[in-house]
Amino acid sequence: MKERFDLKSLKSLVADFQDFPQPGVTFRDISPVLAEPEAFAATIEAMVSNFQHSSVTRVAGIESRGFLFGPSIAAILGVGFCPIRKAGKLPGETITEKYGLEYGSDTLEMSVGAISSGDSVLLVDDVLATGGTLAAATRLVRTAGAVVVGATVFIELDSLKGREQLGALNVAAVIHY
């Protein structure tokens, strides 16, 4: 990372919004990181660093903010990108997985054929909170016959213990709260 954007300075760019999207939730807004090209580059470098020498053959980004990081990580690794979307957003045949959120529940989908049997997949998302989203994405990838080699996130909310839902999955986080 560039000296100007070490982990402490990256964390200082994240804006907190209390009671969003509902009371009791603190939303960590990464928009200021995205607005600074050097900060964004440092974030991507940190997110990919634990997986540069792994056997990744595909990167899967989770809607929506996983889409902001995933394609850049895929480009660095020299592999393709697969979007994992919320229900009803993908054309054609999909596989579906329901999951719980910090503040409700939702459904993820992936296009059939977007990940091949035998692929080694790196999951990308912005935040690891309760682990529900990453656990659902892991199940989707495994349903497609692929292996999840790990997950990389920009922010981990340690107090919500999301890693506990992910078992032995190799999870890397740049910033911890």
C-alpha cells in the first residue's frame, strides 16, 4: 500500500451512519475510499494480497458492493469475474440461496454456468457482519460444483461473529471494527 493509505488512514476514510438502514444498525460507508484513487488501489492490493499465490480460477463478487472490488481483484489475479446477485436480477436459469442479514433476510442468485464444476473461487464482499451473505454465496458456489478457496472483505464487524458461520473458510479482512 502507498504510505499515505495505510490501514489506519483507510479506516479513517470510512464514514459511519447511525441507524441506517434501520434503528440500531451502524452503516459503514465506503464511498470516501472509492472517491480516492490511491485509497481504492491500496484497498484492492490489501484485499488480494492473501490470495495472489492461491489456485483461484474465478472471482465471485456479492451484490452490490462486492461488485466494486471483485472485477479489480479478478483482473489482478488474471481470472474471470462472476456476479452473485439478489433475487430477480439475472436473466436465464439461476441457482438460489436464502440467507439471514444483520437486519432481516434476503436471497442470492447466480447464473447457471457462470462458475464451472472444478473452479476454485474467491468470494469478494465489502463487509463481513453476521456471515449470512458469505455463507449463502459459499453454498451457491458449492452447488455449482466448485470449491471456495476463501473470501476477502474490506471490513469485518468482529462483534457480530460472522466468521463462526463460515467454518474453516479462509477469510481475509482489511479493516476490523
